[in-house]
Amino acid sequence: MSSARQPAPTRPTSRDVARAAGVSQATVSLVLGEKWRGRVSTSTAERVRGSARELGYRPNFAARSLRMGRTRTALLVVPALTNEFFARVYTGAAAVAAEHDFGVVLYPSPDGTGPARDPFASARAALDGVIASSMAADALGALRGAELPLVMLDSDPEDPGAAARVNLDIADGMRQVTEHLLGLGHRRFTHLASAVDTWTFAARARALREAVESVPGAALHTVTAPLDVTAGREAAEKVLSSPGPLPTALVCDDDILAAGACKAVRRRGLRVPDDISVTGFDDLALATAVEPELTTVRLPAEQVGERGMTALLDVLEGRRAEPGDLPVRLVARGSTAPPPRT
């Protein structure tokens, strides 16, 4: 019995695909590189893809990347991994990246929202572009002028410097919250606002103020707190212990602050929503873990990541990124009700 080894199966090449599809190698490259539109017919593109599938052919992206000066790697900069919203943003970005044989490197700002050490000096050459949340903007100083395409998420549309932006309709979300509470009869509002100075929280504050001011007899008071359950509870306790009429609604910038506010209401011997209504923002898992469940605004976090990665791919290929804000939706649950009769 011969002990000679069988030769390893030969990996199919683009030439094999071209031969099977009856086209040139250049056409195979155009189709599999997603640059065929306007150059190759749809039927030919489908025939090339079919031949590639049948042969089990996969492009050698490593070699192509070297030729193009591309590493097929994107950096996603977020304020913190402990926040569920940003974990879901990463999930969406990574899913789109995988479809295009890209990798996503995740970089959280160490203290959550403030300046970060420069991680980019040795890594710039290994990146094709950056996707960043505005909440981590202070960590991006090292990237300004680095000639890397930058896609900003949830950021000021008037701020220059980004190659593309992906925004949520944050202002509309806060308007939905306010209209919901006004419709229930609330007129005394306290805004439990994030102490983080970013566009997204400024947009929420502005939308809330404008909606309340449009209704005669409605009043708004604002207090700020770090994005933390304990800080939210302490800020709400100060509001509830202040002299004068209590607010009938605590409008919180996110679900974490809202959870703290609910704790403060209970510690004062009051009930949510019988005595005070509480609203959140984001629709994290926390929103349905508290009792009563939070009325909040659902943000499509994974879609933000998907759009962010797609926008970066568009920029890299010289295409215009998809315009328009992503819609958000109020989810009314048990933490809101008409105000108590006085």
C-alpha cells in the first residue's frame, strides 16, 4: 500500500471563476469588489457570483488590501462598554463589517466620557477609518488631522470635520415624551438632565423646554447628575425634599437616571406613577427590570452601528452616505399616569 500523500486540493482562483462564468478576470474583480454597477449587466454579475459560490471561491482580501493600501479595519470609539446602548451599537457595526470582510476594533474612553490616552500613534497605519460617538468626542483629539475618514454618531450636524454622520431624531423623542405627559395632564416638570456636556443631551433639553413653554401654566425645573443610578437617586431626592409644590413628572435623560429617580420617589414614601410619573430614554433592558416598568424612548442602537459602518464603507468607496435621521419611538409603560388631584 502506497504511503504517498495526496496533493492538497488547489484553492480556486479568480481565473477559475472567470472561466466558469465565461467572462474576463477584470469582470470578476469588478463584481466581487462591488464595483460592477454601470459597467457590468445585472445578469452577468449574478452569473459571476453563482460561479464563485459553486467553486467555493473567496477573494484574497489580504493581498488586495496590500495593493490598495487598505487594512480593512475600522476603529469604533465609544464612551464606555458598560453601557448597553454602545454594546448594541458595536453589534450592529460588526455585523455590517463582517459582510464586507472588515474588522472592527473597539476603543472605549477609559473614564466613560472624558479625554483618553492617545491609542492611535502606532495604530493609525493599521486603520482605514473611525466611527465615533459624540459622547467620546474628547478622546478624538488625536485623530483630528490624521487623514482618517471619520463618521460621527449622534453628534452636532453643524460641527465640521466628519466625513459622514449618523444621527437619531433625539429632539423628536423628547417631544414625544413631553406630549405624552402633557396629554396626561402634567404641568409641573423636573428635568433630571445628564451632566455630560454633549450635543445629544443639549438637544433633549432644548426640545423639552420648547414643548413645556408652549403650554400656558406649565413649568420646568432642571437639575443635573452624572449618568449613574446613585447620582440620579441623590439628585431626585434633593428635588423631592425642596420646599414648594412637588413636580408631578420627572423627565430623565436616560433609563439609568430614571431608575435612580424611581428609588428616590419610593424613599420619600411616594409612589410611581400615582404620586409622580417618571420617564426614561434609550429603552435599555433596565427599563423593564424596574417596577413599574419605565415609559421611555426606544433608540435603534444596532441600526446606529449598522448605518455608521455602512457610512464609513460609502466614504471609503467615494459614495455619498445615506442622509436622514433615524426615527425613535415612545414606549409607554407603567411609570406614567395622570397627575394626582390637588
